[in-house]
Amino acid sequence: MGFAMKPEYREEPCRSALNRVTGMAFDWSLNPYMGCAHRCTFCYVRAFERRADRPSDDRYGTSLRVKINVAEVLRAELSRRTWKRDTVAIGAATDPYQPAEAIYKLTRACLIALKDARNPFGIITRAPLVARDVDVLVDAARRAEVSVNFSIPTLDERVWRATEPGTPHPRRRLAALKILVDAGIKAGVGMAPLLPGISDDPEQLAAVVRAARDAGATHLWASTLYLKPGTREHFLEHLARDWPEQLPVYEQLYAGRAYLPRARSEKIQEEVKRLRERFRVRDRRPHAIRPEPEAEQMKLAM
């Protein structure tokens, strides 16, 4: 496992559970915690913290807000007449299965609320703890679309330890993925973020894609490093320590921009696509769980 500092937990109520999102592939997000003990050096949330005048450096992830009433607030929001059962993304700004979840079980409580409301949702995590909730996920998947995405950008030991200091080992995530897929849940791998010159070598990429296929991943996607102020300073500081020879390369690649130049990004995406086809990563669940028609759902609820 990666080394993890013990964070401070601040138990505070929240006024809202669902957050409206713009410019993303989803419209609503849910984050039972604020802050993340995984402390990944590349985390894009550091940029949000910087904008909110909160620490985005090594102090990020050492003090976490625990939204102790989030499940109750969520139930109230899902019951509103104006709510249209839009898909909810869980974990867009914090890992919903970081160590705090083993104590507070707020994510599990939120999944039960979403299941009871027959509301579709997707989870993104770097933690195998999600497999604990396979029972709730199975019930939820019978009522609405459910998907789980495991963030696994690399299997390289050095890269993992240096860039994801508080996360469980990537192969533990793959083991959890297999548990979910074997139970019929749609679960795949997000290779995010891929780091130019560090984790985007064809052999490194192939190792992840092959392992994802072997674990039964139903889908696989990739994205490259995104450096906004807050994330940028922290990541480059750690890059200078761990890969000093790469610092001038990154300063040139990301000069005046937050995204990797299109030509470089497209090259990486094309390689991942080629590997996905080569290893035939696709939905191969023998007993895939799919939502029942609403009439059948009503029977399940009785």
C-alpha cells in the first residue's frame, strides 16, 4: 500500500448533497466528503481548492470534512417533484471510498438512498473498499443504470508510489473490479491521468490494459494530465524531486496551457484505443445486471 498520513476528520452537516456541474460529461455530482486522504500529486481538485483560497499544497488531504447528514439531505433532494432522476456522478471531487468511508459509511448510505429512488449513478474511485458495497450495487443496478470506474493509470510501482502516496495498490483495485464484474455490475478502468514521459510508454499502457481485460473490465478509457494553478505548482514541485529530468519537458509541454498539446494527447489516446482493441476489452459479463422495467421495479420495492 501507499503511505498514508492519518488525517483530521471534521464532522460537519451539509445543506445540499447534489451539486450542479457544468463542462463535464455529467450534470450532477455527489461528494460525501470534502478533501481526500489519497493526496495524489496530480489531483485536479487542488485547482478548485486554490480558487477557494484553501490549501492546495502538501496540506491538502490532511483535514477532511465529513458531511455527517449527507444521506438524509440526498433523500430529500431525490424526492423533490422537480428532480428528473438525472445520472449522479459520485467521487468527482473526492474519493468516496477513501479511508474515512470505512469509518463513517456515508457513501454506502448515499448508494442506498439512490437505490431506493431508482436513480442512475456512476462511481469513480481508486479504492477497493467499493467491493464492500457489492450487495447495494447489485440491488441498485436492477432498478437503474449503475457503473463503477476504477482509476488505474499505471501498474508501475515507482510511478504509483510517487504520484499516489495515499492510495491502495492498483492490483487491489483490479481485484475489487473483478468482484463487481463477477456479481454482474458494469465496472471498468479509467487510465487517468496518464503522465507524458512517465506513465505513457507503450509497455506501461499495455500492462494496464491487459490487466484490466484479465480482471473483466467492461470498458476502459484514458485521459492525460490536466494542470491548472494549484495542481500545477504542487505537481511540478514533486516532479522536480522524483523526475528532475522531466521538469523542463513539462514546463515546455504545459507552457501557457492546462492541457497537453493536442498532437501529443491524440497520440496517447490512439495507442490506448489500439491496445483496447488488441486485448479485446469489452463487456463480457456472463450474468450482466440490467435495470428491470418500472413495473418489475415496483414489485421489487414491495
